[in-house]
Amino acid sequence: MEEIAGELSRVSLLKVMEEAEARSWTGVLQAERDGVEKRFFLQQGRVVFVTSTQQGERFGEYLLRTGCMNGERMQELVEESRRRGVRFTYDLIAENVFAREDLERALSNLVVSALADALNWTSGHFSFSPGIPEAILQGPVHIAVEGALNQAVALIMAED
């Protein structure tokens, strides 16, 4: 698979994601609009991780917003993770804040929520680059959100 890019005013992110699923793409699908960037990490067409600069969609913020964690404890763990140079998700598991399965479920829910939001974008641009950073593949949580696109579309429909 080669790199592709385009404008969301011409090609919907829904079409790009449908193509990614159908052709089992592996790589990073990045969407950007109005200074917000979302990166969906795909392995064989399934979303395995997401990052977002949108307020409330950073993983720690998402855990706070959904009531999974309190702010004081999260701040302690973030600072400790930075000090030791490890990922925040490692400390969430190591400190028994979350069972791995619960953390994976929360991250899967974040994937669907972030994707549902991005599917509504009609301006901005997208790009797809093959390959996934090793840090994502070797991280402490492993998800492959089965049917993420269908779940995101259902979420959009439920909000209408």
C-alpha cells in the first residue's frame, strides 16, 4: 500500500475507512481539521490504537470525562510516567488502576467515539501512510476494534 492523501471536502473519511477495512490496510490514517489531528492506527483494516489532539479525546482526559478515573490520581500517574520515561498506559496497569481488559475496553470505546466525530468532518484533509510505529505494536494494551466503523456509524445515527 502506498501513501494517499486528500481533502475531506472531496472524499469522506467514511469512504476512506471503508476502503481500509475492505483492503485490510495496515498503517496510520491521519485526519486533520481546524487544528485538530486524529490518527487511527490500522492493522489489517482494524483500528488498533488512536491518538487525538481534540479536547476530551486524549486518553487521560477521556478516562476522566467518562468517570473511569479521578483527576488527582491521573495527574500523579502521568507525572510518574514522564519521570520514568514510560507510557501512561503501562502505569495504569502496573499500579492496578485498571485491569488490562478494562483499559482495552475503554480504549476501544475511545476509538469508536473519536472515529464517529471524525466521520462527520466535511472539511480538512486526510492522509494514509503504511506502517505502524513499533511503540504502538509493543504497547501494554492490544485492541483490534472489530467493526469500529459500523459502531461509529451507529453512534452517529443514535445521536441524530
